[in-house]
Amino acid sequence: MSRIVLISCVSTKLDRRAKAKDLYISPLFTMNYTYAESLKPDAIYILSAKYGLVDPEKEIDTYNETLNTKKSHELKDWALDVIDQTEGKIDFRNDEIIFLAGENYRKFLLPLCRNAKVPLKGLGIGKQLGWLKKKLASAHRKETYEQTLF
């Protein structure tokens, strides 16, 4: 079983081509990505409204697209494309999947997962940022403490 973190894209982006992990520049995305790294997962992927499942190291062009304005059938089509892209990367039945993604980005993927977590579910953006800030501060204190032991 692998631990996989899925992070949704955000509207605030660089105005040029960049690695996916660097393209999205909002505080929410940055904190989500840092938190995802702190979990020491086997893989992190970005759920892009335009590109689907994206490796954070892949260079992609900037774009202006969101799932938040899509109809249900369009969300389902997007999710089916993402599922196709996960082949050989994610085992929805056995992997631990951590969604740091909004409802529209996880709606049709979550039912496939036997071991899913959605730590930010039901929180508005301000509360998500507060939660992430606490978790990251805690992880930093733990890391600093562990470094002093060795």
C-alpha cells in the first residue's frame, strides 16, 4: 500500500510555463503542497482542471480553467480522464489517498477509494489555511526537536 496525496489546482498561477508545483502560487496551494511533503508520501499529484492528473515536476502551460463552474456530467468526464491517467500510478482500492482538494475535484474519485482521507473537508479557505498553518508549525517543531536529539 502506498500513500498518495492529491492536491487540487488553484486559480492563482504564474503567467508563464513552469513545473506544476511552481505554477500555482496561492497561499492555499503552497501550504497544501508543503503539508503534503511533510506527510512523506510515496507520491504527490496535482489535480488540474485542464490537464487532469499532473506530476508536480512536469512543466505545463498556464491556463484559466476550473472545475467549480462545470456541470455534473463534465465533472464526471474529467474524473474518468483522471482515472485513466492514474493507471500504474495509483491503486484506488489499496493505496491510502489523501485529498487536499475541493469537492468538485474529489467528488467522483472518492467513491473509488477504500482508504481515503479528506482532512480539510467542510472547511472554508480561511479555516483551511489556519488548519494547515497549525499542522505545518507542529511538523516543524517535531523536526527541530528530532534534529537536536542526533
